[in-house]
Amino acid sequence: MRNLLIAFIALVLLSSCAQNITVSAGTGNGTITMKPTKATPKTYVTINDKLLVDNKNVKSVTVTGVEDGDNKIVYKSESSTYKDAMDIEKTIKIENGADKTEILTVPPYSTGYWVYAGLSGVVSGILVWFVL
């Protein structure tokens, strides 16, 4: 029973790891790197209305092949854990195939998230106490 509990806890901890994602937007020479202040679940990224990231857990997104000129970026996370919706729209200008980095501010967690996290911790602690 103890090994089963350890396997379950390991599965939960390792199942939703965020990724550093690299995608191509086209044939340009520019690069845009978007770095949220913390990992974002259920993330969608578009550039010039072209979907590049579809429902991924993200640490950062690097978009290569970006054309020179103004590029409309939309970075959205459909997570109910945030106090406010995360739906960022920016226009980023690329000149001569430059590399740009954007730091994106992630909203704070909602009260519901903290209540859920606290209850999950208490329940996990109780289960561990009785199993061990």
C-alpha cells in the first residue's frame, strides 16, 4: 500500500510539467521570446492570427521565423486559478531580423485556488498519516 501511495504522489507531481516551447511563425529572420513571470497552464499563443501554441503548459515560448514589421501577438491562459483573466495582446516590431524578449506578468492566484491547495494539502497529509 505504501508503494502505491508513493507512486500516486510521484505521478501527480510529475504530470503537469511546464515546457519551454519553440515554434516557427514563417520564413522571416526575427525571433520573439515570451517569458511569463510564472508557468502558465492551458496556454494559447497566436502571432498575426496564426495559432502557434494550442493548450500547453508553458514556461516560455520562442517564436522563430518572424517577419520584419509589426507583429500582433496574443498570449492567453485559460486557467480559472487566476484572480483575473490572462489575455495579453501586444504589437511587437521586428527590424532587420532582430531578437526580442517580452516579460509577461501573470495575474495572482484567486482565493479559490488557495482554498483548494490548502484542502488538498490537508487531505494528502491525512492520507499519508493513516497509510504510513
